Amino acid sequence: MRSGVAVLAAVICSLSAVAQAQKLGLTRQPVHVRSDSLEYERERNVWVARGNVVIDQPTRRLSADWVSFNPETRQGVASGNVVVTEGEDSVVASFVYFDVDTLEGILFDGELDSATSGFRLRGEEVRKTGELSYVFRNGSFTTCRCEDDAEPWTIEADEADLEVEGYGTARNTTIEVLGVPVVWMPWMIFPLMTDRQSGVLFPEFGASDRSGGDIGLPIFWAARHNVNVIFTPRYLFKRGYKQDVAVEYVFGERSWGELNGGVLPNDNEASEEAAAESVNEFRWGFNWKHDQWLSEDWRFKVDAVATSDNLYSFDFNDLREYRNDRFLESVAFLGGELVESGPLAGLGAVASLWWADDQQNPDSDDRDEFLLQRLPELEVDLPSRPLTLFGVEVAPSFDLQFTNYWSRRNVADVYPGVSILGDSLFADTGVDAIPSKLLIPGPGFERLADGQRAPVNRDPNRDDFDAATRPGGTEDDKRFTEGEPIADDGQKLVLNPRLAMPFDVLGGRIEIYPEAGYLGTFYDASKGGSADRQAFTGQLMAATRLRRSLGLPFGQGEAVHLLEPRLAWTYLSRSSQDDNPLFVPESAVPQDRLRQLELFNVTRDYADRLPRANAITLAFDNKLYTPDPAGFGRLYADFTLSSQYSFVEDAFEPVYLDGTVYPARGWRSRFSVGFDIDESRVSEGYFQLGWSSPKGHDLVVGYRYVRNIPPFFESFRSGNDRFDDFDSSLTRVNQLNARARWAVTPYWGILYNGSYSFDGSITLGNAAGVEYLSRCRCWAIAVVVDDERGRGVDVSVRYRLVGLGKDEDPVRPFAGGRRGTQLDSTGSL
């Protein structure tokens, strides 16, 4: 039973607090004290409360077994099950020295759990030095509020100063992950703010067969209010020190950019295989994306990537998205509208630079020196817009394109004596661009005593990848094959004016679109000299639109079906072009599907070798809409069925069915099928079915088929057994791929990604893994075993701090980032 003396003492204490506040000129919160017993020791001028002591303020409370305080100094001590609470924050300690009015003070053997600021700390001595500031000695700190005993990460320090919405500084610091010390630092600073601040982020960990284990310590620099910079010193156990950097920036309403890269001053593993590839020990790679909107809707954009060698993207994960690219392509362009109104409204211009870096061959044998770069390329275009001319409605349009093709060296200088076909057109080296019958100078040379260099005497069949593509290969076959080097450079100008006269018939039910155009190409080649090509184009299209209600299968109700039949005639004249320069060869894989579905791909093809076209196309565009709960139409399906007859070939082209279906929420299907009428069989096909669940389940299954593929060159690194195992009988694509994530529980997920070729029974790649998200949703770990063709087996471990219990995807902790550990389409991390 609580005594009346205790209540009276609480009132006296409160009055004393107010009087003291008035003396100091401060407004203090009233203090109320409750306890089982309360005694006043006049000699020491202290109140002593025992048993279930509670000191209340409007926003704070202190409870303890025993409390003693001086009403004059306003200082007190508490012991025995001491708990201080303020809102959702709480402090537990064995002994506390505190200020009666603010309850701030020093805790011994204390623990602070702050739900509002999201951190937890404990130490032998914890001092609350301000409203949101603390100092602790010989303790630990974490922001991961897990309910279990094992904390995902902690900062252990001899001494630390913490200021919420400020910085934390720690001395003699050890960072522990799952109770294991991983990093020691004599001093560190880190932000404790909801706003971005500079500081040290938490370590990154990984392990792979190719580079061994690795550990990185990201350092975040808030360079400006719109610029983030992360420097990540990283140590790879096999390769040594690597410095990574990531820069993100935004400006204006729509402009942004990012730069990512890495550098290894001395790669310890750049030895045996890398030496055969002519890879230096100093290695680097970067990619830069920049998108800037200028005044008047002009736009400047950069998408650039470069590496020190062709193995960089294979060896390191910062540029792994480029591993399967044949060329590393970089482009920068500036474009916008020149005229906003009048007859030339919409006239626009684009100036661009295109640069490519071959990534297929070893550095000692690649084609970088004689690749044709586009420096610069200028384009001016006028879109088709109706206007009235002499009382007749017409729609003029035109394109103008000027390109300067440039190479660092001519292929004949790199490979002296190589067979050049025609008048400086191309080097007949085969698809690998490496003449196997020559002694090849270049990076693999001998330096003589007088400083000159001489070609290394090699086995003539050492680099004859071309011979493996088909019996006899494509070298010296007197025909151009995609992959063989162009042997000339120079300039090309393309003029393509067009005039259309659209009109309607039958009261607007049928739209007619006739168009005639001129396609002129003019060359000035360094070796081939001047040349030109004259061609004429024509199109005549008739289209209408129909609408009806249609019942869907499987009891899915009705849909609105919009049908647009189209009948079109396409024409491209043939002119003399065999002796013209060959800057842009015709594609080795005819894009019949794209040319049939979009006929301008025929009439506006700027390749230097164009086949004559005279064809009629019949197509049916279909769109299906179903009602959604909001009352708006939801796109259910969008597909096109088309067929074409070529008068030039006197034959039907394949019939194509191409489109997308969204059968239900979470489901998506993409498909494309080409059926050869003459041979009554499928010529190509692609099908993909995907499903995603809010619970974290994902499934994507895809199949691709191409009946005929041309001779091709695939990159083989030196010393790799894949070249010896190459099967030249592979003449078609017949592949199955699958990607899946099964959410076993809300915290555990199983991952898989694989690709398989039925022709040759070849496993293209397999990756499987497991990921775990902590129950407090503040950390996650993933372990993936990846058997990727060309890289061997990698075992990767990634540990990620998800944050203060929040993440963009609460059930997929590693999804959504380009550098995350979610399995990508190649089956690798």
C-alpha cells in the first residue's frame, strides 16, 4: 500500500521543481514521484524512495527498486531494475545517475533500445548527453532490431559518440557480422540520419572460384545535395586490391546519370591464361550512363562502356551485364527539334558518336584496331505530317544521314598479305577475322635488338576458329561473311525524301496511305573512291478498324476485340551496288519477321547491299480488352498475324504470329512464331511464360527456335577446352531456359536459373541458390552455385543489410538492383 507521505512528497518535489525553474529562468516539466516508502534525510538534504519507485514526467518515466535525489541540486541516483522510458524508447540499467528534470544522466551496465531512431546500444557506461545524443564506453551498437539473440551486425567500440539525426564516431572499433569480427578500424564515422550523409557504410562480402573471397568497405560521400559517391576499397584474396567507385547524380526535373567502375593496380591472377590473352596486370573497367534534357526539349545522352581487356567482364562482377555481348558499344548523341511550327514542324536533328570494342577474341588477336567506328554520324529527319499543297492533302517526310567511318589502322597493315576481295572491300579472313595462313604481327610479337618488332612464328592453325564453324571454314571463299573485317573507310551520305497522299474511302471506313520515295546513297571512300547508288521506294497501304465482343476461353468472360486488317504493297528498286564500298553489310540473319511486321524496315534500310523488294503483305492487328474492377479496360492481348508474298522470289514468306498475352494478374506471355508455307514447317519461334506472386514466387519459362543460322564465331579464351569440344554440326538454335524463385516461407527462398540446348545436348548454364531474409527484415544472405559456360563454377555468398526493417521488395531481398544477387538471364550472379 502506497503511503500518503509519498504522495505529499511528490507534490512538494513538484513545487520545488517549479520554484527552481523560476530561479533559473527555465520552464521545467512537472515531476511526480510514487513509491512504497519515502524518507527525507535532513542532514544530507536528500529524498530516498524504496520499493516500486516511479518518477513520472509528461513525456518520460523512470522506474527502479531504489532512488535517491537532492531537491536542491536536482541530481539523483537509481539502482535495481532501472528502466527509463520515453515514448517507444527505453533504457535498462543496473545503476543510473540522472537529472531529475530531464532524466538525462549516466547508465552503468545499461542497454538502450530506441524504436523511434531505430538503434540499440549497450555498454559498461552509457551517458545520455542530450535530447538525442549518447556516449557509451566498452559497448556495442547496432540498428538491426532482430528479436532473436543473434544480431546480424554490431559495431563494438571502446568509446563511441552517437547523435541521432547526426553522426556517430567510434574509436578502437570492430565490426562483427553474425558474431564474427570481420573488420577492425582505429576510428570510424558513420551517419545516423534519415537524410543522406557522408560516412562509412557496412562491409560487403563475397567468394568466388575465379577471384577467391572478397571483402569491401563502402565509403559514402554526399558530395552535393544531388550527387552520391561510393568508394569501395575491396580486397580479392586471389587477385589483390581493387578499388571500385559508383557515382549517381540528378539535376533538373528529368536529367540523371551514373558512373560505375573499378581498377586493379596489380592483378595477381593475370598470369597464365591472362598472359595468353595479352592481359596486363593493371586492369580497369567502367560504364557511364548520362541523360540530360536541355532547353527546347533537346536531349544529350551517353551510354559508354570500356575495359582494359576482353576478360574484365568475365573476371569481375561490376560489368557482368556485358559478358555475353560480342562488342562493347558506346554511343553519345545530341538531338532535338529544329522547327516547332509551320510546314516543317517536327524537323529534328541528331548528332552522335558510335564506338565499339571487340570482346570476342583474345586481346592479342582481336579486331579493335580495324573496327569501323562512326565518328560522327549526323541525322536530320522530318516526320510525316499532313498539309495542304495546291488544294491537295499530302504528307511529306524525309531522312538525311551522314556518317564518317573511321578505323585506327587498316586491316592490311595489321595483317600484311591478307587477301582483300574486290576493290578494297573486305579481308577474306573468315568469321573470326584472323587469317590462319599468315604469320601475324601484333601484340604477340618479338622485339628485336634494334627496337623493331617481328611476328612470332606460330602454328598456322593455332587461331583457326573459323575452320570449326563448318568444314573448310569461310576463309578465302571469295564471299563476304559477317565477322570479316571491312578493308576501307570514308564517308557516306544517304538521302531519303518521301511523299505520301493519305485519304479515306467509304465514308472514312477505309484508310488509304500511298507513299513514294527516293533512296540515294553517296560514298567517298579512302581507297574505293567515289560511288553512288540510286533506288526508289513505294508503299500502298489500306486499313480499316472493326470492333466486336468476344468470349474468352476457360470461363474468363468477355472481351472487347479491336481488329485492324491491313493490306500493303512494298517496293524497293534494285540498282548497281556490287562495287560500292561496304561500310554496313547486310545482316547475316535476315530479319524477315521485323521487316514484315514493320514495312519501313524495308524501304528505310540503309545497309550497303540491299535486295530488291516487291511484295504484298496481309496483316491482322488484334487487341483484346477486358473490364477491370476500376471500370477501365485492361489489355488482355496484343498480337499480329501477317503473311507476305514476294514477286521477286515468286514465293510466300513465312507466316508470322507475334504478340503478348496478359491472361490474369501476375501472368504474362510473350510469343512469336514463323511458319514456312513452302516447306510446311516452323522456321523460327519464341515463347515465354512468366508468373509472379506477391508472396515471392516467380517462374519464367522460355523456349527459342531458329531453324537456320549462318556460320558464326564464338569467343574462346586461350587454354579453354570449349574450342576442342566445339561441334560444327550446330546449325540451328533449339534452346530452353527457365528462371524460378520459390518462397518456401516469407523468409526463405530457393533460386534457380538454367539454359539448355537440345541440339548437341549442351548445358549452357546452371545456377542454383538459397536466400534468407531475417525475421526482423534488416539483413539477408544468399548463397549461389553458378556453373556458367566459359567461366567454370563459382560459389558466391552475398550478405546484405536491408536497412531499418524496410526494403523496396519486402519478400525479394536481392531483387531490383542491377548489381544485386538475384539470378539474371544468363544463370549467373
